[in-house]
Amino acid sequence: MMSNNARLLSLDAFRGFTIASMFLVNNPGDWSHLYGPLEHASWSGWTFTDCIFPFFLFIVGVSLHLSLHQKILAGYARQQLLWQTMKRALWIFLIGLALNLLPGFDFQHVRIPGVLQRIALCTAIAAPLAIYCEWRAQLLWAFVLMGLYTITMLCIAVPDSNGVWVTAALEPGRDAGAYIDRLMLDGHLWQRAKTWDPEGLLSSLPAVASVIFGMLAGRWLTIQRDAATKTVCLLITGLVCLALGQVGDAVLMPINKSLWTPSFAVFMTGWALLVFACFYWFFDASPSTNLKANMAKFCHPFIMYGMNALFLFTLSGLIAKMLGFIHINQKDGSKPSLHAIIYAPIKALPLSPVNASLLFAVLFNLLMLLIAWGMWKKRWFVKV
């Protein structure tokens, strides 16, 4: 069983791997030239990129349980823990909203949903379950939330963006979730779509289930079992979730990240469990001290990322925005963006367009790694 003060190195490494993957897919040189796995599925289906956000929410769930479990054992009042967690969720929401406000601070049309906003909302909903409910109730709530989402999406008729009443229209802008988003957040949705949002309100229900599944995995790590048994059970449960997700895709709702369907939530939990089980074995559970030491050394960049994940996530978003909205006057009268100026010499290399685009993303990742290394050396760990 984990000691009360033990830090799970595998969780930091998994978090760091996830944020490094996010840097890679979010910062290409040219959005028109991408390798298939480094872009989202066009609608239903999935790619490597579609795994990243579910991994984040799974990690939020594991961290939530481990942190609260240790504090409850240390004698903290549950009401105090709930207040602290809600306050943290509020700060995360505000940080995400501030990023969306850049550069124009247009409050009238700012996109309210977002990645950090969904993490905040899911944390706020899952926190009372983590603090006050035992694991069976948590699992029940995960199925209740996914069930409510499924019933709403498949059984309730709503008007689409053209005013045509539809039922179970799982198409962009025509589903019940999109209708609720337009009803509640009209004018504050994803600008590329305007009629729906991939981090919308209704689809946050199965996203909370993704967090709960992470909480249950975190609980499993704290019970009195040997490390090998824990690892095997994580792997087996992951395979079961993959199978259940595929069944849900075939008979209920498709695996779809933009809608965050229950089949997507369960399927991606399967991948999260499999990947996390590998990290857990190599970093924390293996009986081989040499193996664990070598993995910690080899994957140290992931650990550095993982220790300052929220700060680096926010900073990367700020840098990416600045590269886009800062324009510099040229002698020929043009005014390209800073991104275009930096990318120009990379684009001129004897590389295919897709490889030049990938190289830019790799270099962006290395910049973030340099910042993470500097913070690690200074022992600067930013917490909210």
C-alpha cells in the first residue's frame, strides 16, 4: 500500500508524456500539413490526438483521489477539502477564460468553454463524489451521468441551427448538446463552428465520468495489494474498457471526441489505463531498482513537464497566441505574423511540407522543455 506521503512518480511521468503530446499536436508549423495521427478525427472515430484530452481528465481523477485520500487520512475536514478543491477549480476556469480573451479582450464574443474550463467544471462536479462517496457510489454516478447524456442525445427532440426539429441527430451542430450550448452560450461558442462547441455543457457529463474512472484507478493504487497485482488489474481493466467502448460504438453511440460520447469516454479510459499501467510498473511497481532508476533517468523530461503541467499548459497557449497575433512590418510592406517569420526558414529547408510542419512542433516542444528544465533546476513548482 502507498504511504501517506508517497509521490507517484509514474503519475508525474504520465502527465508529462500527455502534455508533451499536447505541445506536439497543438503547435504545427502549418495546419494544412499534418500527419494523420497528429490531427483530430474529422468527426466520429479517433486518432492519437483524440487520446490526449481524455488522458488529462483521467490523470485529474487519479490525482484528485490520491490528494484527497492523503489529506482525509491526515485529519483534514471534508468541508475544508471541498472548499479548497472548488477554489482551485475556479482558478483553473478563470485561467482558461483569460487565455480565450487574448488578444482582444472581447467580452461580448469570448468563447466561454475550453480545455481548462472543462477540466475545472469536471473537477468541481467530481470533487464532492471523491470526498463524500465510497467507490460503488462513484461508479454508479459515472453510469448515471453517461445515462443522462445518452437519453438526452438519443431521445429528446431539439431544433437544430436551422430550426428543424430532430432526434438523435449526431451531426455537427444538430445534436441536443449543440442546442443546449446555443441556448445557454450563444455568441460564446467555438468560433470555427459557432453553432456548437467541442467542450460544451452537455458533453461535460460523460467527461466527468472520465474523471471518475481516474478516481477509481487512484483508489485501486491505495488499497492493500502487491504492486504486480495492481498493475495486472489495471491492464486487464483497460482491455475490458477498450472492448466495451467498441461495443458502445457499434450498438449505442459512435466513438466521438467532439461529442464526448459514453463509448468515447469508456474507450479512452481503456487506453489511459493501459498506458498508465506501463508507467506505473516501470516507475513505481517493478521489483527491479535498476529498471526504475533507469526509467526515471530516461524519462526525466516527462517528469519535469509533469511537475509543472498547468503552468506549462497555460504558458504554451500564451506563446502560441502571441506567435499568431504579433505582426512585424517588413521592408516590402508586408506584415506577417511572428509565427510565419519563425517558420519561414524551417519551411525553406529541403523537407516535405508535412515534415517541416512537424519540425516546427518539435522545436516548440524543445522550447517548452527548456523552460521546464529551468524551472526544475530552480525548484519552481507552480500550484493553483
